[in-house]
Amino acid sequence: MQPIVEVTVAAVGLVIPAAGLGERLGVGMPKALFAVGGESLLVHAVRAGTASGVVTSVVVAAPMGQAASVHSMIERELPAGAALRVVDGGATRQASVRAALAELPADVRVVLVHDAARCLAPAALFADVAAAVAGGDDAVVPGLGVVDTLKEVGPLGEVIATPDRSRLRAVQTPQGFTREILERAHHEALRRGDNDVSDDAGLVERIGCPVRVIPGHAEAFKVTRPLDVELAEAVLTSRRGTVEESP
Ligand code: CTP
Ligand code: MG
């Protein structure tokens, strides 16, 4: 008979970079504090992460100078016993994640990094990513097939290449890592002088560690431009309808 291998998820820290300016959204405030469906993107993101049931502590990188108000905005969202720390973010997403990583409680062994801007990522996606890391992968990212044909172009708009679309994935967050690998990847990036790599898996790849893609979710899209706010509002309206209809 096959032995039953029980995978215990170690203490899981949720790191939320939320310090960006939201220039492409253009709402005159840091994007993570902008509200859809009556709550800030950050509150939605924290709720989803904690609703997964796997997160034992949360560290948020807040817009510069707003750590105290962000702390009081989200402390009521945390389940009893979960730790919350809020730090000032940095000038790049990478610097914000680095600042938050430095505040993770000592017991954390698995880290989920999740953009506040992907505010509607379902709770189950956090659990899936954490389970994949607990199951033995050092680095796990959710991803979806791309619908557009992508072209690599040069500075004058000339097409250089058309990668085979079937081999491409648009990656999302939460991205999950063993703490050791993620800390090493950030440390090495700093040493190399890389300071603006757009996702954490990209840093992990650069230290030669394999990264695995698992199925992502359409609702884990990133609120980036004004049209994304309309999509987020529509998703929230549809979720409310589903809850009201259920017995
Ligand atoms: N982020 C961060 N610190 C930064 C830049 C970005 O914590 N210095 C966070 C954002 O708050 C967001 C996530 O990283 O949750 C993804 O970044 P993005 O969608 O680019 O958000 P912004 O940088 O805020 O938007 P823009 O690039 O349009 O200014
Ligand atoms: Mg940005």
C-alpha cells in the first residue's frame, strides 16, 4: 500500500506590495487605496489572501508615509491570531517586496507575494499556490495562456520575432516561494544591481532556481488602467448576485 504522505503547510507569510503610484490608472491617489465595490483594492486583496485559510501573517508595503493609516485600514480584516506588519514601500515594486520581506516573522517558511492591484484573485488560488510550495516546489506562479499574438519589436517598431503563443503564459500573483529561495533571490538581485524586475519569479529564475507555472484564474487580473476598474466592478456585482441567490 502507498504510504500516506501528509503535507503540512508551514507558517505562510503573505507579502503585499501596495506602494505603487498607480500612474496608468490616473486616479490621483496610490492605486492600492482606490476603492472598487466600496472597498480599497488593498482590503479586497487582504481579504482574499486571509480567506484562503493558509496565511499566518501578513506584511504590507504601504505607500510612503501611509503605513499607520494602512495598518488601521486592514487590521480588522485579519483572522484572530494572524500577525500584521505594515512598512513603507520603496521606489520600485522590487524594493517594496524587499522591505516587506525584511519584516516577516521568524517562523514563516513559505512566502506568498501578491499584488494589491490583483485585488480579486480568488482565495482558492492562494491555497493552491501555497500547497504547491508545501508539496516540494521552491517557486510556483499562476499563469494563463495568452489570447493575443505577441511580437518582439525593436526601437523603430520593427518586428524581431513572433514567439510561439502556445508556449507563452501571462503570469499572475500570488506567487509562492520557500522563504530561503525568495530571500536569496532578492539578496542576489541587489548585489547584481537589478532593482526593477517586475516579478519575483523573474528574480528566482536569475539565481538558477526552477519555477513552476500552475493554472491561474481570470479574476486574478491586475487593475492597471481605467477599463480594469469597470471589469472589477462587474466581477464584484456578479459575485454579490451569486451570494444573494444562493439559499
Ligand atoms: N508596487 C509597490 N511599490 C512600487 C511600485 C509598485 O508596492 N514602488 C506595487 C503596486 O502597489 C501594485 C503592484 O506593485 O500592487 C503591481 O504594480 P503596478 O500594477 O505597476 O502598480 P503601480 O506601480 O501602482 O501602477 P503604475 O505602474 O501604473 O504607476
Ligand atoms: Mg508600476
